[in-house]
Amino acid sequence: FYHGHVQDQFDSSVSVGICSGIRGFLRVQQQVYMIEPLGRTDDEDHAVYRWEHLKVGGQLGCGPSSLLYDQNQNHNQDRAPQHAGL
């Protein structure tokens, strides 16, 4: 488990777990990014996406809810792989 900040990024925060892949969030320049494994083992690819692209179903809080990433959104951005130095 890591909780801290992004190196050389003022006003940033990171909270990730590393069991069965990397899972958690990072916040940089007022943007929140989620990271989670795409497969079941920690050596497979991971998805990194902005928090606002996450669809929330059900109620947040104590009751059950479901979280889904909206893969069908059309984003005008560079699709080249990007690497984060954590």
C-alpha cells in the first residue's frame, strides 16, 4: 500500500494498493485518475482513466453500488501509451 504524493507535483496525492495489480487513485493538477488491473494477475496491463468517466450505479454509502468505466466516450486526446513515474 502506498499513500503519498506525485514527485515534483505540488498539491498532488496518491493512494494505491499493490496486491493483485495496482489499484487506487492519483490526483494531479485538480484531475483525479483511477488505476486498476485489466486482468487477474499483477503482470497484466492496467487501465488509467479520469474519475469523471466512471459511471456510478446505485447509491453511494452503506448500500450496494456498482462502478463502471464508460469505454464508449469519444475523447479528443492522444491515444499513445503514457507512463507515470510513481
